[in-house]
Amino acid sequence: MTILVIAEHDNNELKPVTLNTLSAATAIGGDIHLLVAGSNCQAVAETAAQIPAVAKVLLADNAAYEHQLAENMSKLVQTLASDYGHILASATTTGKNFLPRVAALLDVNQISDIIAVESADTFKRPIYAGNAIATVQSSDTVKVITVRGTAFDAVESAGGSAEVAAIGEACDAGISSFVGEELAESDRPELTAASVVVSGGRGMGNGENFDLLYSVADKLGAAVGASRAAVDAGFVPNDMQVGQTGKMVAPDLYIAVGISGAIQHLAGMKDSKVIVAINKDEEAPIFQVADYGLVADLFEAVPELETKL
């Protein structure tokens, strides 16, 4: 059995979530091939070749894949699919963009957002915002799967020497083109990769009060997140949203400030190793999942926390 994993990268560096997706592939068992599709991404392929879990790296280096457009990526994966029993990608914005198209082109079901591998054809995935776990068994000849990276430990990234094989054919569907992007730049760690995350909710009151969290985050070397309520209220941009409809995080330490703990938010952060909650409402649901809870006014507790750091 051979498994194809699609690498997540920015044409310069391999994204850490790829190592988590590879961990899911190793749990399935069999040889693992890693597809690196991009433009001028030879360095990414060379990095990928050093991963011990990878038996072979497929390098599709062409301008058609520079921005990993779903239309082009899906056609590329379709041309390779006949050689594989499983096709895996991370359940990120990129993976969730093109993999459903792959499943449609192959006329198979997609198994989304798996958190555990039971066997080569049976997987666990959360439903109802994580309140229930479904066990899904697939009889499709090719299993198309997205993987929740926070549910799997990363594989080792060095010590391997996989073969790098170039794919010469370019699959340009010709029905979409990249126009532009606006990227938020920050000196803080990326939210999904940070080991410490400080998040604020509606209790922050307004966007200016998030400066309290930024000060704490800078001392902790942390990323700053937010609940959907804070994003919908316009306090912070939506790329900071943690939750079912935002980003999934599982840091070593998650500090929730002024967040009540709605189901949708818990779905995005409850896999964190240690959860600390600060909320003046002692009945807030966040305390049910918190390892440490502080019932206090955040406008007093957070400044005091900062002075102690």
C-alpha cells in the first residue's frame, strides 16, 4: 500500500503541519510519497527528502502550481491517483480548497478532518463541533482524507534521504488565475504553529483593549487569537479567529481571556496541552475545559499578570 501526502508550503519552506499529516500517514501504514507542487520550490523538495517517514518526493515545479490553485492542483493529483490507495492533505485552508475537487474528480467520498486512524480503512473525525466523534469506514478504492494536524504528533524532520523525482507534466486547467493577496504581517509566531496562544473574547470590550493581550503575548513569545464573537464585533481581523469556523490550535499553553467558551470556540482549542481561563463569570463554560481558572475582572488580572512576567 502506497500513500500520497500533499505537502503544505510557501515555495520556500515546508509548513510544520505537513509533519503532522505525515504522522497520520504512518499510522495508516505503507510507503509514503510526498508531493511538493509549486514554483521554484526545489529547496522545499530537498527539505522534504530529509524526512525519514518519506520514501519518495514527487516534485512538480511549474508556474501553474505557484499559488496552489485548486483547479490546477486537483488535476495534478488526479493524474497521480491511480498509483495510491490513500491521498492525504492537511485540513488547512489550502488542503480544504483543492482536496474536495480531487474526491469529485475521482468519484469517491472525502473523509474530512480526521483525528485518529483506526485501520487502513477506518478513521475517527469530530462532528457537531467536536461534541461527538464519528468512526467512518470507507470502501472506496482511493481514500481521500484531510487531517487535523493538531490531533497528530509531528514526525521527525531530519535523518532521511528520500529520492526526489520530478514531474514534468503541467496541469493548467486554464479556468482560474491568481490576482493578488493581502497578507497580515506580524513579528509574533503564526497562530497555528505557536507553542503559546493568548486569546481574547467579547469580554475585551473593544479592539484597543487587545493591547493588553499583545503586551502579555510579547513577553511570552506567544501568538494572539480571538473568539468569533470578538471578530464579529470588529475588535480584530478574522485571521485571528480560533474555533470551528476559524483556526484549529493545540499549543502547549492556551490562555483564554474574556472568552465564555462557546462550543464553536472550544472545538478549535480544546486539544491544547494546558488551558488557562480568565473570566469574571464563574459559570462560564470555558472553566469546564480549563486546567486553571481565574474568576476575576480581566482588566485587573491581565495587567497584573504582565507585571509578574
